[in-house]
Amino acid sequence: MKKRTALLWLSVYLVFPTRAQIIIQKDPVIEKMVSGVSADSLRSYITSLVHFNTRHTLSVQNKPDEGIGAARKWVLGRFQQFAKNAGGRLTTYIDTISYAPDGKRVDRTILLGNVVAVLKGTHSEDRRVFMMTAHLDTRRTDVMDRAGTAPGANDNGSGVAALIECVRILSRQPFPATIVFVATSGEEQGLLGAKFLSDRVTAQNWQLEALLNNDIIGSNNSNETHIISNTEVRVFSEGIPAKLTPEAAAKIHSYGLENDGAPRQLARYFKETGERYVDNMKVNLIYRNDRFLRGGDHNPFVEKGYTAIRITEMNENFEHQHQDIRTENGTQYGDLPEWMDFEYLRKNTALNLATLANLAKAPAIPQNVYYVMKGLENSTTVKWDAPVTTADGYYLLMRETSSPVWQKKIFTKENSITVPFSKDNYFFAVQSVNGAGNESLPAVVGLPSKK
């Protein structure tokens, strides 16, 4: 046994019973990018978005300053402007498809379009794709009202503004992996743009490793309960993979990993990374796929087995969602910019940026992670294969079975490690890490690999 490894074991053993051992290593490149997120820029994007009167999916597409068509072109124009400073790495386009009446929320044939910006990775052998999405379309009280004013400042101008700001900043920096940004259409009409996008990802065999869907992230207060907080945000994630063979389901049950599906790991990663770089923000892990009676653009991806989560403000105000602009009994209804908190939106945008940057700079996930079983024992040995991209080392992650987050990180340069803790009492995972401290998503020991 090496002396260094023995000291690591001892330090973890002494600290673990009382408090979590914390490893905080900030990448100065990411720190600088996070500091560049601007509340004023976010406000200016939303001001422009609400000027289109409505961005309803069924609204006009041939007017220069009104409707979903004009809004899509404006977002594309923002992306194209940023591409000038990206050294040829940023490709932008509107991906369209003809969508026929569906007997639900589409009553005529429309041209459905998603606005896409692809920040191509610099590593020729790195096929990983990380994605950020937000829906561009808006609605009124009547979901079929395509002509009335529907500014959609927070729902979901906030998500689109965060998307645009992330493209502005991240496009200036090279990353080994590819980052894709998509402003979808048709969310309010049935997640149409996200379904189109997920089909496209599947058909083109993208190696999509993580998707951050941002929907309603710019207001700090709730109606009815009147709770106000600009220091918390929610992340919704699914626990059980959508597609499981009976053998995989049995293994998850045997290992007790019902709370460790890939979206849960992404949510934990978002929390750890975001809170590392963004001050005065708490990321609350919500262990369900979405809110009651609601759905979001991450759903079509989760249903296909992709790793996707939803980011949403902590306290929703339903007087300013899906409402016609009006005043009733002294209460102002409608989704207008004056009900938003742009400093709060800045912090939520920065959480996304830090997470995407850390993922895209990090090595790939370790492969074939497994326990070495020698019979009944009180120590735990974990082995794994190197990732497809070079790693400078690995973290063994540990947490008590009742803990919602990873509590320990133990560094090693080897492809195996033995620790004096029983696998009966803890969950374990392995991350790849590079010299700058950028960590991959965790590979949970015992969780069946995705096909």
C-alpha cells in the first residue's frame, strides 16, 4: 500500500462521520466566463422578445416585427452576430419541419422551427454533445389564441435570454466537446419542437450526454403563498431510466439504485458545479421529472432514455403565466418584464454556463465501472476502464444511502481503488478529471450502462 493512499483513507475516515469533505477547485477560465454574465444583457434580450407582440406557435410567420417567424429570425440574428467572434466554431440555423393539424393544439399546417447554434468541439475524436434548450413560443389564457398579445417575458423569455447569453459568452472559448443551444417552438402546443429535436438527435445518432432545459427562471416570488427568494432554484430530474430491460431493472433493484438514474446524476452535478461558481445560490434537487399537471421540453428526451433535466425558478407566480394581460380586483395579470428579477435571472444563467463549461472541458465518463467482489468484506474495491478521452485522474465519489448528494471525493491516478468503507452502507461512483479540475459526469457503480 502506498503511503499517500493510506493517508487519503485516514483523512476521509476521520472527516466522514461529522461533516462532508469538500473539494473546491475553481477553473479560472470558467470563473471569468461566469463573471461575464450580464443582467443588463438579459434584460435587453427580453425587451426585444416581448416586442413581437406574440410568439405563439400558430402566429404569423411572414411579418418582420410580429409573431413566431420574426422572433425566430431575431434569435438567429443574435446567434449569427456571436458567430463572428467564434473563430468558425459556431454554426447557426433554423431547423424546420412541416407540421400537420393534429386534432389537439394545432388546427392548421404550420412550419415548425427550432433555432439552433452548434459550438463545435475542438477534439477530433470527442463525439460528446451537451445541450441547452429553452422554448421560444408563448401563449395566452386560451392556448389557441394566436393573435392576442402574449409577451411571455418570463415564460419563457427568461430561458431564451439565458440561452442567448450563454451562446454569447461560451462561443468565445474552445471546448473539446460540442455544445448545442436550441430555442424550440411548439412547447405550449404539446412539446412539438422538443419532440422534433429529440427525433433529430436520435436519427443523426448524436452522442448526447446531457441536456439542460430552462423554462421559467426569471421571477423570484409566488402568488398565493407570497414567498420571495432570489437565492434558490429548482432542478427536476427522473430517477428510473425510461427504457429498461428486465435484467437492468433487477440490477437497479438489487443495488438499491432507484434514485441514481442518469438525470439524477446530472442534477447533482448541476448543483455541485453551479454552487461552486455562483455565489448566494442554492440549487434544490426535486426528485420528480416535472411539476404536477405540467410538462417541459426535457420530457421527449427522458422518454427516449437521454439524460435531461429541467431548471425552473423556486417560486412560480401563476398570475403571470398563461394569462391575458388585464387587471381584475386590483390584481395585475400577464407575463410582463416588470414582474421579473434580472439579477436572479443572471444567477440562474450563470449556473447553466458553469455547468456546460465544466462538462465540455472535462474528460469523458469512465467506462465499465464495477465492484470487485471477493466475498463478505468491510472494505470496497472499485475498478474501471479509462474514458475515450484522456483523463489526468479520477475521483471516487461516496455518499451515505440516505444522502441526496455526493459527500466525498477521493482522488487517484489509478484505474482502481480500495477504501475502508462497506458497499453495504454507501453508494459509490467514479468521475474522470483533468488538471484544471473539470470533472465528468459520475459513473455510478452497479448502474447498468446505457446502450
